[in-house]
Amino acid sequence: MIILGCDTSTKTANLFLGEYEEDQLSWYETTSVVWNNTHSEQLLNRLLLMCSDHSIELSELDLLCASSGPGSFTGLRIALATMKGLALGLNKPLVSVPTLDLFQGIARFIGGACLAVIDAKKQRFYTALFVDGIKIGESSDLGPDEIASLIAPHPSITLLGSDGALLAKRLADPKVAVFEAHRQNLGVELADRARKHYLETGADPLDQGPTYIRKSDAELALKE
């Protein structure tokens, strides 16, 4: 099974191309690129270049995947629109994976309480709490004081994701540790989870959109 995937939920894009033989990756390429706000200008070209570099025709792809959020409104829209366009044009299945679950996945060997975080700007963070690998509740949009209350019952907490250090600085709590894995691992984790989901439950409906926990600035401005 040849899989092409991308995560553009933050300013760092994570791209993946690889092939599974039975349950093992036989080869893969994964790369992380800081694009800031230029995902729309570069994403499709970089994905096509990865395929070309490995002499993979688009018709040979078996599965497309992308992170579903939460995260950057623009990044999520661009990634899913790009992958949906490929899925429709090539008649290939598409699977999306919650972004915060990816952070937990690459730190699955850490026991106890873990909080996956993404900087949501405006002094807030997208968060998901995991205890011994099990997700507790839904992903949330919280400020530092709300997060402090959330983690208070736990004797220790490990923050996951590239924005964990930023939140740790805001919390200034000695029981808080930070785990920041190599971001390239996100590409492999995305492909692993997408493949498992597809084999167990099938592809996403093509009308399925990103996970937005709060309204975008543009939507809020229209309400005012």
C-alpha cells in the first residue's frame, strides 16, 4: 500500500510518502518544512515532487491522508482541499487523522498524564488530555488558567507537541515536563494511523471537513 500524506495544522508542514508491505514500512520519505503562511503556494508542488523523486505515478497511490485539526484554519483548509482534489481526480480513498492524536502517538511510551498542545494564539491553546494513552474527553480551546485547572488533579503532566515549551513557560509549574519529538515522526504516525483507520473502517466521506474547535477570526468579525 503506497500512502501520500500531509499535516499542515501548524506553520511547519509534515509530508509523507511511503509503501507498506503487509504491516511494515518497506520504504518512506518524510520531511518537515517551515512554510509559515505559504502552504497554498507550495504544498501540491512538494507532494508531486516527492512522488517524482521516487518514480511513483499518482495512479499508483493507494491511500491519501491528512491531519484534520485542530490547528491553523488556513493550513487545515489547504491540506484537506488539496488531498480531496487528488482523491476525486484519482478516485483514491482519503483518511483524515486528528492532529493532537498524532502528538500522543509519537510519545505513546510515556505513561501517566499527557497534554497534547498547539498554540491557538490570543493566549490560548488547543489541547487534548491523555492518561496512559487513553484520550480523556474532547479536544478543547483553553487559556493557561483553564489548563492549570485541568491538570491540577494529576501529580505530574507531560506536554506534547512543538508548542509544549511555550505552554510550560506560561504555566511555570514544576510538575510540568515537556516532550518534543522529532517532527518528522509525525509523518510516519499520520500514515500509520490513516492506514489502520482505512483497513478497519474505510475512507472518510469526501464532504468531511477539518476539525474546528472555535470560529475563525473572519467568522467572528462577521458577527460583530
